[in-house]
Amino acid sequence: MRANEVSRLTELPISTLRFYERKQLIPEQFISRDENNYRVYNEGVVTYLQDVRMLLTLGLTIQDLVLLINESSYIKKEALGFVTHVRIYRGSYPITS
């Protein structure tokens, strides 16, 4: 899907998507390029970005999240577990502010 659809589904401006990409907050596994060199995001990016948004809402910084992405799989697994517990606690997702 293109950036405008990801933006619509996540309620994040396209400029934020590009910022996250520059900061390496969106792993390469979620982004490819089409024949015209446009960004194409896979379906998993929507859930991933909703998780990012929630973690930022909970007080983590972009730098914290970049570290989590780049650290060991154990830390990633723990972070995912944390996200799951918060989702269950909140009872609904996405969180709107």
C-alpha cells in the first residue's frame, strides 16, 4: 500500500511516516519500492505503527524505540509482550488522544 493509505489507516501524517523512516523507526521489512521508486508498505506496517504510536503515548521516546528495534530479539520479544499487556489493559486499540 502507498503512504497515503498508511497515513489514512494509522492517522499519521505522511510527513511523520517519512520522519519515522529517516530515523530508522520503520524496519526495512515493512518498506519496498515499486517500479517508479515509490514507497510501498506491506500490510503489517499498520499494526506496527499503531504499536509505535501507543508506546510513544506511554512515554517512550523515538530514541528508545530505535534502540528496541536494533537490540536483541529477546528485547523485541519483551517489548511486544509489553504492548500486548497494555492492549489488554486498555481494552481497545488504537488509543486516541
